[in-house]
Amino acid sequence: MIGKQGISETGIRGSASGPEAISVCPTCENWNAGGEARCVECGQSLVGVFVVSEERAREMGRRRRLVRRRNRVIVWGLAASIVAVLAALAGLGYMSASRKLDPPSSSITATPSLNDWPMYQRDPAHAAVVDGDVASPRGVLKWRFDTEEPILSSPAVLDGLLYLATGDRRIVAVDAGTGELVWEHAVNGPVDSSPAVAGDLVYVGLRDGRLIALNAANGVLSWEFQTEASIFSSPTVHRGELYVASSGGVLHALDAVTGLERWRFETDGRLISSPAAFEQSVAVTSHDRYLYILDSKTGRPALKFKTASAAGSPVFDGDFLFLADATGVIRSIDWRKHNRRFDRLILRTKIQLAAWGLTDVIPHQAGYVWGMGTSESSFIGAPVVAKEIVYVASTTGRLLALDKATGETIWEYDTAGSISGSPSVAGETIYIGDSLGRLYALDALSGEPLWEFPADGAISSTPVIAGGVIYFSSMDGGIYAVE
């Protein structure tokens, strides 16, 4: 046996002979004497294998080792480059998703004073509560403004003007004290979205998918933003950003002054509920049956909370968020919680263990505080939280008052008709309208009725309280002012 030299090169076919004649096995690279018919190491046939001198074999082996070393360097270099590129792309993706944008061009917010109600549910958190020493209306009509079609949206009141989107294809501004028309802006269809007013602009979403910004003083169009589908929800203005949800399933964050898009977030379902904003978070419910809590500066989701039927708008109240859905369940959620990796897998595993009877612990998803359900009710509006009580109205006409900490029922009141809007609270009184056109004023602590006001059509909006006057819209095409 000549020995194994770690080469596999073949040389030039020849007739070399003598002790230096080498046949290199193509399988195991063992050196064999030039006259061998088979490799003495592995038995491989050497017929047709080149025969070279020992000096040539050594030179070929040296070159082969250099080629192998070069190839290893190339392969490892390519592998390292691929890993580096993938890591860079992943890092860029993460940075792109998490980086904070430059601040918006202003800090305007639809923040109400004691005598204002500038947007749907009064403020970006959707509180629908007027705190402080407010005058108590007596249930007497002050004025009425009539349009030609049913009104589906709620009014906004700011600095003595009432802004309303109508069913007869207009955005109007009315003197809040007299009901006299100040200006009107024609649009191309009925409007479902309630106006939001901030700075010197009025924002309204339209069925053609446009979000328009009008000059609050004269109704002249300032700018518009085209979304991908109809807008049925109401916009929210918070800290210089405007949030608008389209029925195409996308939440858009715009600069509230310029209308330029800052970020967008896509869901797997329609968005018809209005987004709520608080501190550095924005919440929206989707028809994909999830509540999304997003970082308002980046649009990146922090908490994804599964619901049964997310029809209503969310409400922030300090450390908690409240959400009522169409299956008759209202939930208290710790919105500051965040989803962690494998949360859903762990939750499904715990649920299965409970189903098998292997544990008595009822699992809940991240953020869950409590849930209260009733098979006799369906909730479609937003809850209201005031003085440690959560108020929620059902489509069956029932108004419930629940303990904020536990969800236990404190009192309930049945109206004469069904309810399609949300309640509102001012001082010690809660107000709600029903499908029979009755506006109810109840004691907020006890649920005792104080008075009723009859309208000529179903009350379709949340009652708005500004300056001691209640404003609400009706399916009879009227906007009522009651003092």
C-alpha cells in the first residue's frame, strides 16, 4: 500500500511505471501502485484511472487542498452574507414597525370645555361625561332644526356652533343658541359619520370613502383624504393626529392639520366603529372579532384582544378600557397589558386542559379583568363610565348600571322601545333616547326616572350636553335642543 494522501485529482493519462507510478483512487483518494487493478483501501476499480508520478501526485494534492480551502472560504462567506442580509432585513422591518415618527405639525385635540361637545362621545377617550357643576335641563324644547331625511349621526358643539352631518347630503353649522343656519356644505350622499371639531377644522367621513376637513367658520373645504372604502365611523382627533377607520378594514392616522397620512393599520374585517385615543394609545374594534390597542406614534399593535362580536366603540377610563358587543357581553380590559410570544398557544392549551377537567382554573386572555353577559341583551353602542359606574344600553331597551370594579349590576331601567345609540352623563343625570322617540333623564346613581321628552321620530344619536342644553338628532330629520 502506498498510502492515503487526501487527493482526488486525476492527472494526464500515460504509461508511467516504476516505484513512483501512482494511481489515485477516485473514491477514497488512496495512493496505489500504478499497476494495481483495484484500490487496496476500498476495493474501487482503478481501470481507466490516470497514472502519474509521485511528484505530480503531490503537486496535484497541494492544488486540491488550496481549491478546497478556497471553496470553504467562499461557501462560508456566502452563508455569512446571507445571514447578515436576513438579519439586516429583519432589523429594518422591526425598526420600521417600531420607530417613532416625527411629531405631527400641531398638537390640536378635540378636547371639550365645560360647555362644549366637540366629537362623537365628547372626547378622544369616548367618555361621554360632563363633570362639574352643570345646569340640569328640565325637558323643555328650546328649538328644532329640520332636514329632509333621517339623521344617523350625532352633533358636535363647540364655541356656540352646532355641527351636524345630515341625511339630505349636507354638513351644516347651526347657531347652538337659536337653531339658525350659519353655513352648509353639500356632499354627494347621506352621512353616517359624526363630525369632530378641533383647531379651526371640522372633520367628517363620507360614504364615498373620503375624509373631508372643512373650515369651521365658513364650511369651505380645506383638504380631503381618500380611503379605500366607505366611512361609517366617526373620526377622532388627538394630539395632532386624526384617526379615521374605513369599512375596508383599515385604520388611518393622518396629520390633523395637513391631512397627510402618517401610518395605517390593516385588520381582517370591516371597521364601522369609531376609534378611541388616550395617552399614547389608540383602540379600534374590527369585524374580524378583535379589539386592537395600537401605539399611536407608530401604529404598531400592543394588545390584540379576542371578542365575540365587536360592534361597538371602545371607551378608555384610566387604566381600563370598556367594550360592549352584540352578543350581550360587556368587558373590562386592562389595556396597558401587552401580548407576548406564544400567548395564544398557551391560552389554547389552558382551555383544553380545563375542558379535559385537568385544571379548575378558567383561563383568560391577556388584559382580561371581568366580563358580564346577558342572553337577553345585545349591545351596539359605547359604554359610559362615571363615578365608578359603567352604563351600557341594549337593543332591547334596557339601560344597565354596573359596578366598575366587578361588573355586578347596580340597577337597570327598561325604556319603552329599543335603543340604537349610547347614553351620556352630565352631573348626576344620565340621558338616553329610544326608538319610540322618547328622551329619558334618569338619576345616575339610583336609576330613578326624572323626566321624559317626546320627539317625533326614533332617537338615533347619543344625547349631547353643552352649556346646560341637550342636543340630539332623530330619524324624523330633526335636530332638537332641549333645556
